[in-house]
Amino acid sequence: MSTAGKVIKCKAAVLWEANKPFSIEEVEVAPPKEHEVRIKIIATGICRSDDHVITGALVVRFPIILGHEAAGVVESVGQGVTSVKPGDKVVPLFIPQCGECKSCLNNKGNLCSKTDLGARCGLMPDGTTRFTCKGKEIYHFLGTSTFTEYTVVHESAVAKIDSAAPLEKVCLIGCGFSTGYGAALQTAKVEPGSTCAVFGLGGVGLSVVMGCKAAGASRIIAVDINSSKFAKAKELGATNCINPKDFDKPIHEVLMEMTGGGVDYSFEVIGRTDTMTSALACSQCNYGVSVIVGVPPAAQKITFDPMLLFTGRSWKGSVFGGWKSKDAVPKLVDDYMKKKFVLDPLITHTLPWTKINEGFGLLRTGESIRSVLMF
């Protein structure tokens, strides 16, 4: 029996308010409107950005269905959809690619103007939601909302991928892996023989390490206050691992000494203002490049000595690794299928999706790198 054109009743993890656990609820998912796609989610990763909503560091409207790193199968499409069809394997894109805005048309840009960030967040492009629960409208998250058996996304926010791809692995290409790998390859454009420092060794930080290695960096220094992350960092390409707690001087000074004047490229993959300035300060004073990859906390400002930049350093940001999403995701999946990079070491836990609260617990205690929830 076809569900196309009908409301689907299914289960979803609803977050009713901040600082509360997810609640597994029955929700109604409306059919896709014009240029929209309804997806049956198969696998979704737990990302720190989802947790930032729970803690209030990322401000959204409640109640909400979170989740933005996933893979699934198209259930049905709205009028005018041409890039995917029912049955296609797909990855939802939290940074869409409309192909028409300034960023999409600029070869250096990737932050599409259709991205669901800002004051009006949580709704589809037409200003309405596709989710209801107990008679209440439920908001969307980053135009994706993947902690649900079915979701609806705009056509510009979904990429068709290889039908042979294992969805429980390639869901990471929807956020964590691509964000880190691209920060090194696309944003920083790390060069062969260069030295790099990576602050933060979660799933994204380890993907930065993989990107630096793929680019041919000769020295990759991994920095984390949790030394249990070091073995995996070395396995993925880190040449040195250092814990700031082991030193009685600022970590940027330690790195300056280790490298004889600073690294060529540094990456902050935590989302803390103090480590952002440390990462900048540990880069070579004249031609060093420092990239902010971690999501900055809401309402916090940075104070730093402008001389750090005057001498020639570059300070950059990177969203989704600088990739143009709809173009890049299918290619990254193809590269994974050709074994150009690995994803398995990043996935430490695979859980049934109803154990979502347990999965977030593993993230907060630092036990997991990526937990993948299976539907």
C-alpha cells in the first residue's frame, strides 16, 4: 500500500524543551509539498551540535525534532522534484545547495542562503512545519530533522548517493566526517610536507586529522584534554599527541616550541573561545592559517591581540568543510566506496534509535566518538 500523498504516523524522538531527555512519541508527518522530499531514515549519527541545542548553547524553537547527520531512502516526492525519486538512497543536507544564491554561484562559497539558521529557524521554506504531535506543531532542525522514522526536506537539501552504499556508515558524510575532512582539504588547503595542529579529537577532529594526512602533512599534532582519544588519533594519522593538562604553560607556547615557531595550519574543533585563540596563537606568525571548525557558543565574544593577525596570520571559519553539499556528498560517498578513506574507526557505538538518550549519555561522558542510531 502506497503512503505517497498521505500523512504518515510514525515514531520520533521529540525534544519538548531544553535540558530534558528526548521523548519517543507518535508524530504525524505531512506529505511533501512542491519541491520537497519525504525520506524514511535508516541511520542517523549523534553530533555535538544536536547536544548544543539540548544545553541551550545553540538557540532554537521548541518543541523540536533534532538530528542532522543521516542517510535514508526516499519514500515519496512532491510536485516538481527531479533530482531524486522514490527508492533512491539519499543523505539529507543541513547546508542545502539551491544553486541560485550568491554563495552557491560563487566557486569559493558553500553556505547556501536557504540554510535554516537564524531567528525564523525551524520551518520549511514556505514558513510551515511538516510535523505534528499531540495536536502541536513540531519544529524542524537545520532543515533536516533526522531523529524520526520519516522526515521531509526541501529538494535542495538532499543528495542521491550510490545505491550500494552502507547507510549505517555513510550517514557520517552528512555532517561529522565531511566537516572535518573538508576543513583540512577545502578550507585550509593543507599542503604536502606542512605541520598541523588539531584541537579536539571527537569525530570531527579525527576527520580533520584524516584530511591533513590525506593532504600529505608531515607533522600532525593532536591536542585534547582526554588522553584516551590519543590511540585512535595516531591510528588515523596524528604524529604527536599532547594533553594541555600535562604542561604548566599555555598550550600555544608548547606548540610554538615543538615546531620551532608555530604550525602552518591549526584547527579548533571544540567550539570554545579560549581554544580558538590558542589555535590562532600556535600558528606561524606570518603565514600560519587557523580554521574555526567547532560551533561557537551563543552570545560569547573573543578578545585577542590584533598583532596576532597584523603579522600575517589568517583566521578562517569553515561550515560543512567548505563543500558544496549536493555536489560533494555523492562524490564523497563514491570515494568511501573506493576505500579512499575509512569511517569505521569513527563509529564506536551502534544503537537502536529508541536508545537515543543513552547515545547522548555516551557523547557527554566522552566514551563515544560517533554513535549511530539504527531505525
